[in-house]
Amino acid sequence: MKTVLITGGSRGIGAAAALHCAHRGMGVVLTYKDNKRSADNVVARIEADGGKAVALQLDVSDSTSFAAFRETLVQSLLATWGSDRLHGLVNNAGYGLFEPLQSVSEEQFDGLFRTHLKGPFFLTQTLLPLLDSGASIVNLTSATTRVATAGVAPYSAFKGGLEVLTRYMAKEFGERGIRANAVSPGAIRTELGGGLTPDFETMLAGQTALGRVGEPDEVGAVIATLLSEDGRWINAQSIEVAGGYMI
């Protein structure tokens, strides 16, 4: 059985990706920062459908914890699937911040940087020895790297950096057959940044060709496809999953 690791898999896009991966027959390790109950609920849903999943605690903003996390991960993989190999890694965990450039604090800036760029960089580096030849990496970026949206400058800047990093991962890991792609969601109905107010959702729907905001399930399906054999010839790409946002 192929096994994949999805950071921030307790809710939203990460949870949807976990469910889609399990439905495709993959074993799933999902991480959570604080909300163990939500993570356990996702695991229970996967197991109720006949799949296998494990939830592990991880703060992606704390790179000093990654070596210990790898040891815990190896133990969980061996105990659950009898192998310490990973076939997929999804760098999804994150949070949003709405703050104009002129009032962003250095603490806010650093927090977003550690979570959205430094964390994925060093977590991927730490877990690279566990990735099997032919594995797939998916990095979650954002449509705000293409369309400037006032109030999310640091978040978008680091997501833009992650998009560039994705191409470098594809270049440098290609000799092992490891693919790397970015998935760039548009307006999605999640809890990121506190969720969407009705007025804000109406505005975003009006800026989207298909006339609505997206659902986590629609992004999760694309992530699972990229991790599967169906995506075996897709590499070094940034795929916007946004229903035609601001075109």
C-alpha cells in the first residue's frame, strides 16, 4: 500500500485530501497542530470506509522538532503498514492573516514565514530519505500569488516563494523520479483566516467565472490525483484550482 503524509490534515483542504487519498487506496498519515479531536475524526472516517490512517502532532513552524517527528513517523509507518517508506508528501498546513502592509508586525511576518516557506523547506529536507523513488510532493500555494489582494502580502509572498521552491524540488529530486507540483487554490470555503463572511463570499463568487467559491473537496481531489499514478507525468507545475478566478 502506498502511504502519504499530509500536514494540516485535520480539517479543510488537508482533511479533504486525506479522504480522497484513502478512497484511492492509499495509507494516510495526517498531522495536526492543536486540534487532535478533528484529526481523530478524519482518521475515524477513513477507517469506517475500510482505509488506514494515523494522526500525528506536528507544528510546521517549529523546524527544530522535525528530526524527532521523523522518528515518530517512522515508528508509526512500521507499526501500521510494515514499511518506513513514504510515497507522497503534501505540505498543506497553514493559516491566514488579513493585515495591511503598513501594520504587519515583525512577529506576524516571521510566523507566516516559518509556517508557509521555512517549514515546508526543512520538513521536505528532513523527510526526503523516507520518500520512495517515484514519490510525489504537493505544495499548497495560493491564487493570491497571481492576483494581488490587499491585506495578505506576507502570506502571498511566502506562497510565491513556495511556488518557486516547488520547481527546484522537481529539478533536484528528478533523478530519483520524485515529482513536485504546486496546487494553488482560489477562494475556498474553509476556516483559513477566520472563514468567509457572506458579503465577502458573494464578492469572490462574482469574481469567479463559475459564479461561486470552491469547496475543500474539489481541491482535495486534485491533490489526490497528483499523488496517484494518474498524475505520473505532471511535474514542476502550479495548478490553480479556482473555478476561473479573476480571468
